[in-house]
Amino acid sequence: MKLYFAPGACSLAPHIALREAELPFELVRVDLRAKRTTTGEDFWMVNPKGYVPALKLDDGQILTEASVVVQWIGDQKPETGLMPPAGTLERYRVQEWLAFIATELHKGFAPLYSALGSPEAKTATREKLAARFSFLSKAVEDRPFLMGSTFTVADGYAFYTLRSWQRSVKPALPSASLQAYFDRIAARPAVSAALEAEAAAARPER
């Protein structure tokens, strides 16, 4: 498999999932401005949507959208608990979290990156994000992960959005419970390995 990624992008979520599942894969960095990979591929030919993540499966098919890619990864290693079994309420709960993270947290940052957004609009965006992260904060006040004691793909995706808060709003996370949650995820070997690999890929070649 090949994971097409960009450092700092939401492709971090499937990157974490792949390492948690201990699946073999190759990282391919994408220059999102030039739409080319470091191996010289035209990224438009890989993913016509033009953004990461894109996961190239062993049979050549391309899977996109972070919230979907992480589910596919989790299903390859059901014994890890990254995705609960199909048909269970727990699986729908993970999917519920993935939908919330994708639409209310991840996409909620978009106005902050717009050059056309007014200061007032960006202030309103930060306030809305704070309310959404407050909901996330309450969910992890009395449990280590969103689903309790088991780390799932939803936690990896949530981790990406917390890093987005640190980069786009302010370094301090909105609550002590979110900081503790962030630290628990960051301490996982698969997560630290993914961050290290992406940092190394972002360094200029000498």
C-alpha cells in the first residue's frame, strides 16, 4: 500500500491508523501546491480531488477521505479494536465520532485559512470551534479515549484536530482534559513514530 500524505495535513489520521494496525505501507509525500509527489507523480492522476489522504491499495484502487480511509484500515486488523465489528452499536458510535470530527472540528477550521475572511468572521469561527471542542472535552473527562479504554481510529483523527487548534488558534488546548487526552495519544508509540516520520519528510534535503 501507499499512503499519499502531506506533513501537517489530515493524512496524519490514516498514517497513525496504519502504524497502530502494523500494516506494511509506503509513505509518499505530496506537494499540495504543485500537486506533485516527491517521486514525480502528477497527484491529480492519483486523486482527482487534489487533496490528501489518498491510500493506494495493493490492487491499485485508490481510497480517499480521512474518515473513510481510517475505517478501512481498522477493518484490516479487527483484533486491534481500531474499528468495532460491523453491526454493533459501538461501531456506529465510532462512526458518529468520525462524522463529528470531520464536519464540526476538521472542516470547522477552514474559515481561518481563508484570505477573504474578515477578522470578525474569524473570531466567530474560533468561538464556534471552542464550543465544539468543549463537547469533545466533556467526552474524555472520565475516560482515556472516546470509546472508553480502547483507542480507536476516531482518537487518531481527533488528535489531528487538536494539533490544528494548536497551530491555528493558540498553543494551549481549550481544557485540562483535552490536554491530558492529547498527551495520552501523543505518547503512543505508533503516534510518535508517525509524527517523527512526517517531520523527517518535511525537512529539506541536504
